[in-house]
Amino acid sequence: MTRVFSGVKPTGHLTLGNYLGAMRRWADVDQHQAEALFCIVDLHALTVDHDPARVRRLSRQAATLLLAAGLDPDLCTVFVQSHVDEHARLSYLLECVATDGEMRRMIQYKEKAGREQARGGSVRLSLLTYPVLMAADILAYGADEVPVGDDQVQHVELTRDLAVRFNQRYGLTFVVPRATRPAVAARVMNLQEPLSKMGKSDDTGPGIVYLLDEPDAVRKKVLRAVTDSGREVVYDREARPGVANLLEILAACTGGNPSDLSGVYESYGALKKDTAEAVVEVLRPVQERHKELCADPGFVEGVLRDGAERARAMARPTVDAAYRAIGLLPAGTAVAETVTGGAGVR
């Protein structure tokens, strides 16, 4: 069976973009058709300045929302990255295979480092190397597929390169994964800045719909969405990104096609109204289930504990094999050789 791995980073509240672009597919498709692992990648949240209590709180909230979105612990493995030591163990080995040039070419690093340098600041070393940790997240489990948004495809390509390079240098150890992307709404854009992704790390602005937003707040944000010049509702990503974003959101919520939906509307107002109601209805069952799970925190904790045990059992053989392949002495070997080595041992 195909093995799938993906994760969410607890650097902000999960958004409509996270749900339509990834989480719903995980629940509706991946967990039913593959051996699926879904991880709250909390170690990645440490690459920037952070409040420790907030990281813990957002990690717990993310896990609860994954379950509320429909992930079933009887069908898939849900766990927290830092609960499985194999991620960090393998990350260092892959740093010994990756190059400085590869890391500095990563688009997200260049963008974030550039912004900080423009302010006269600097970034943490972990921001440079975190794509290697992401590669370790994937390769530790022998994942065949990695469902990602457009902005993460480059990191999966790096993962493939590191897997191939390790296998060529040290022997066949890792499965070489491939990125998969949903056809519609793979990248939901900010309602106020339709050329920018609706990112959860940006906690300000009315252009982001969060999964736990109240219905009235959702309606207000969608109704105030930026559109484009002109009045005709046309699906054109390049010329009319604001309208295209609304059409893609509506299509993802209703199961329609953005191009077909564009012919239904004669005004931006009608499009916004229907899109707002569609988003409210899509989020309603997630919010209701989230409320139920918050009333039973022991259930979520049990899911994460059991998930970490399963994940650890899957990852450890591969990581141990990588340690042997790269030339590290297995634990206990030195003692055994000293006992049995006779006069030749010093």
C-alpha cells in the first residue's frame, strides 16, 4: 500500500487555506487509500522567535482540528513530531549529505532572510537547515507521496535529491518520495492580497479566514474581499486574481469548477455572498466537532500518544539502517568487540 506523510506547523491558527488545500483531502482521500501519517511538526515552529506556551497551545489546537476535520486514528496515524526522536536523529545525517548552496537556494529561506536583513536583523540557523528536517520527516517513514501546497514542492524536490544522493553514496536506504497536489484550491490566497498565500503565520489582517472564526466573522471577511477592476465575473488567475481566488474557494467548497461558476454570476456582490455562505457551511461541521473534542481532552492526548508509538515503530528501523549505512558504530558493538577481540584489541 502507498504510504503518505504530511504535516502542519503550529506557528499560527489553521486557516481555510489549510483546510481546502490539504486537510480535507487527507480526511476524504488519503487516509482511506493509503497508509497515512499526519504530523504536527512542532520542531519547525522553533525556527523563528516564538512563545513556548503558544507553541504548545497551537500544537494541541492543530491536533484537535485535524481530528475535527475528519482524520480517524483507526485509519491513519496522527502524532507530534517532537514525540518521535527519529526525526532529529535522521536530520543530522541528512545535513551531512546536503550542501550549503542547496539550503540557501530555498525560496522560503531567501524571502524570510531577506526581510530580516532589510530590517538590520538576522535569522536563526535552524531556518536555513529546516528543509533538511522536513526531508527527515518524510524519509524516516519511507513515504511514497507527500501531499503539499505549491509553496512546499521545492522542499519535496530537495527531499528527493537527498534520498537519491544518500542511496548512491551509502547504499539503498530510503524510498524516493513524490509530491502530490490537489487540482483545485491547492493554494488559497489572502482575501485582501490575492497575490499572497492565505498563511497561518500572518496573524493580522482581514484577509485570512481561520477555521475557528465565527460565521459572522467569516461572512464579513469574504464580503470585504478585494476583487479586480471591471464588473464582469471572469476566471483569469493572471488578470483577475481577486475574482479567481473567490471562484476557486467557492468551487472547492461546493464541488464545482471555477471556470463554470464564473458564468453563473453577473456581479461581484452575488459571488461574494454565495462564497461567504459556502465557506460558513464547509466550516460548520469542523467547528462543531472541534467543540466536542475540546470537551474531552483526554481523547486527543490518547490519540497523540498512540500515534507517536506507531510512528516510532515505523521510523526506527529506517533511521537505524541509515546510521549503519553512513558508517556509525551500532550501540553495543564496541563493547562486544573489546570482549571478543583478544590480543589485537587495545
